Amino acid sequence: MKISKSGFDVETAANKDLILSTQFDMFKIAKTGSLVLNLPEETKGDGAASSTYTQTYSHGLGYVPLLIPDASSVLTDVITALGGGEDAIVNDAANDAFIMASGPPGTNELATLYATTTQIVLKVVRNWDYAGTFGAHSVTCYYTIFYNKIGETFNLL
Amino acid sequence: MAYGIKVSKPDVNVEDATNVQTVFNSENNTFKIFRGDTTTSATNYTHGLDYPPAFMYFVKSGTTWTAGAPGYGGEKEALVSVDATKVYTHTATEMYIILFINPLNE
């Protein structure tokens, strides 16, 4: 089945001038939802070991699915002395420019969303190159899981 | 809508469904996926089109996969790029790259 864009003859339209063509694959949404981490207030000294928090969802697909958003080491908080402690939404934070004035580069809270064959995982890591206190706050990530499989090699042209 | 195809979400009247209430509406373009490839080196390959295609990529770390590039905020590096004929990867880290028929610059 083919559907052409407005103004194009579907019989002769180039692929890029089609709205839909069943020759090609599409994103098929399996699940949308959110993962929320409620993080405690935490104080550590210079060079302390990092703290890791995770929240998971079992997708039940048996393979690694395509997943959005693009969230890899997204800055979600800084120490309270520098104005941190606010609730964060990863989807919003992922598009923010990194602000060096937010604090020492190695003392930060970073969020990553990733997929495995069984789960999607929201992971938040707090790092303490320098001493400081992270305030209690929540980190939320709104996700979309697709039935499409990561690693599937194909060419439909 | 003069003619076309519209499919509404369950319990929504398709006659007056808004865009967010539709599963499909032929008035709106869709991403048309034509190719998926895995790379494990900094390399390039011919994509088969004559314009730069829209794309997405996923990066492997251990046994997990993450969408897009590592790093935070504005310091993320671009690990994949395209031009009118080729796809270029800029890392030996395993990646899965999806190409769309949709032009990147339309």
C-alpha cells in the first residue's frame, strides 16, 4: 500500500514523496510510560565513591527494543550549595546546554536511560570529585519503547 | 480532509479526532525505515539514496544499548553523520544505525 504526499501522483511518486509505503518499516510503539526515581538527600566528601540508583520496567519482548529518548549521562542535578535539589525531567534536561557554572565538573548527578533484552533502566549516578550535598528530589524519564529490534540488519530498498 | 486515511485511537470518534487522538493520519508524514546496520569500527558505507537521509543510532555499552551519543549537555559528540551518498561512523564502539527514506534536510 502506498500513500503519496499532497500534489504527487502515487503511481509515479518517488519514495521520499510518499506519506506511507508498506515497502518500508515503521516505528511500532509497544509501550509508553515513565520511570521515576525518588532520590534522598546525600552528603559525601572529596573523592567519595559514587552512588547509583536505578528504576526499571520489564518490557517482556525478549530482545533489545528501540527506545527513546536519547538520554546518556544527562545532567539532572548539582549540589545544593549551587542551587540544586529541584525535581528533574530527563527528557527536558537532555536538551539543555551544559552550564560549566553549575559546579565542579566531577561533582554532579547524571541520568542514563538504556535497554536490555528484558528491561529498560533509568540509572542515576551521583559523583563526588569534590565534597557536597545533593538534595532530596525526583528524577523522571518519559519513555517510548518500540517493537522494532535493535541490531536487526536489513535493507528494504 | 478531502480524501485519505485516518485511524483514531480506541473510543475516539474518527470524524472529529484531533491529531493526538489518531493512530494514523495520511495528512501527516511518517518515518519510513529502509535500512538497519550494525557497525563496530569508524567507517563509512553507501546508503543507496542520492540525498542525506534522516537517521537514528543506538550505542552499545557492555550488554546495554542507549539512544544517541554519550556525554552530557552541549558537549555530546556526533558519532554518526551522513551526506548525499554515505553514512559515516566516528567510533569503534558497536552501534546500530537506522536510516529513513525521509530526507534529513527537507
